[in-house]
Amino acid sequence: MPDSPDYQKYLPNSNRFSLQDMGELAARLGSVNVFDRRGETVFYETFDHGLSGWITNISGVGSSVSISASHIHRHPYTAKLVCGTTGNKFALIQKRVGGINTKRVGLEVCWCLNLGDNLIICGLDVNDGVTNFSGAVDFNGVTNIWRVQDENGVMQPVFTKPMEVGNSFIFIPVKIVMDVETGYYVRLLISDDNVDISNLKIKSQAVATAINYSALIENLGDGSTLTELYVAHIIITANEL
């Protein structure tokens, strides 16, 4: 019972509220990022049902997008993105979902980079029916620099921190939040590091369409090796604080 101590054996029987199903409870829990549980989850992907509904695109010899059961996090499967060694040398997945008109929206990605001489990118587009707002963060496996996309589409360095790579397969949660009302970013979380990016504006342009959110994850190689990116989950949140 809410607001009652958990050590009492006997309590009066009373109904405070009803809970119709566990889906409502899951929605109330919000983000699974233990460092930032703010926001209401509107989309949650763990790839338990494969890549159905996802747009995939690859370029280069050896590039691929598939489901892996070998390198996982909390669920039995991950999305595996391998960038090729020729051509544009990339592998990406993209998903567009219906959204709600809200002030602040967040994107959380839990990923693991193996053989890190490349660039990995996660991006979020939010369309409020009139304007399309774009935010993105990338990580360079050579320099260990994290960058955020500004209002002109230019990636600005904001943080330096190595991402565990190699056979250990350490999954790192990353979350970016932007305010489509003010046109500025709100925060960037890289694992337990809170990076202040509130001075950066988000890119926007007039695009009239239905309200929607679009998440994109990309593995962009340097052509020397078939680098692997494993994505454990992708979460879009609304009504962020």
C-alpha cells in the first residue's frame, strides 16, 4: 500500500487505486538507465523480436546488420552493426514511431563497441507537426572524443572518455535530451557522467508532417577493419524534466 511502512503485518483493507495491467506499471517506471530515470517511456526496443519494423542500410564489403545472441546485455539479443571496408563503410538502423506533442524528448542507447577505430553515432529527430528538430551524439574510437551536433549540423566536441572495447564487451548507456520549445539541448549522460550541453542549440527546419520521433544508430568505419557495434536497447522518452 502506498505511503505505508513495509514492516507492518496487518493493515486495513482499502483500495487506493487500481492497476489494470503490468504495462501501465512498466510505463510508470520510465527509463531503465539507472543513472537517469526521468522522462516517460514512449518507445522501448530490446530486439527480442529481431529487426522487424526497422529500416536497415549498409555499405561496403563485409558490412551487415543482424541479430546477435553472443554479446548481450540484459536481454537475450542485441542488434549487431558491422561497417564495411569499402565504399561509404557504414551500417545503420533507423526507426520512426508516432509521438506526442511534448516539450522535452530524450533518446537512450545502450551499446558496446568492439574494435574501436571508427565512429559510432546515435541521433534523434522530433517532428511536432510543423518543425523537425534533430539532435545527435557521436563517439570517435581513436580519439575517445564525444561530440554533439549543433544547430548548423556541425559536430562539436564536448567530452573525452574512452569506451571499453575488445573482448570484454562492456555496454555503455548514453542518453541525450533536447528541448524542442527552447531549441536547446538539456543534458547528455554517458554512463554516470553528466555532460553539460545546455549552451548548444539543436538543428531545426520546417517540415510539416504528422507528429513523430525517429531514432538512428550508425556504425561508420575507417575502412581498415570490420568494426562491430552491438546495441542492447533503444529508448525514446517524452515529458523529460
